[in-house]
Amino acid sequence: MVGWLAVSRAGHDKDTFYLIIKEESNSVYLADGVYKTCAAPKKKNKKHIQTIHKGLTQEELQKVLENPADADTVIKRCIKMNCKPV
């Protein structure tokens, strides 16, 4: 699921688009490039998100995370290009 886009389906951030940057057993770390950056991602339960099968490939995500200065800009662009408001 890393590199996929996701929509929050529960909580105060409901209907917000994110990019999954890290995955654990029952939770994921999400970034939107504006409020939740790569440096401080949001931890969210997998049950509270809906994944979208578009996004970045593993290679693209690794390249983005290696360069933190441009990471948030790339994430914002990825979300803007692939998601339409609900």
C-alpha cells in the first residue's frame, strides 16, 4: 500500500486526501504535503482510510523521500493530479 493515495473516512480529517508513505501492521503514515508533511506524517488506523490505487511507484516514492526539500511539493502535485473532490 505504500505509495498509494488514500481518503480519510473517519475522524476530524474526514474526506481529506493523503499519500501513504509508511505502513505498519494495523496503521499507516499519511502525508498531504501541506498540513501533514513527510517530516511529521499522520498516523492513522487502516480501518479509517479508503485506498485509491493511483499514486507513486515504489521507486518514485523512494526518490521523493530521499530528497525531503522537494518531497512535500511532489506529494501535493501527486494528490492534485490524481484526486478530485468528493
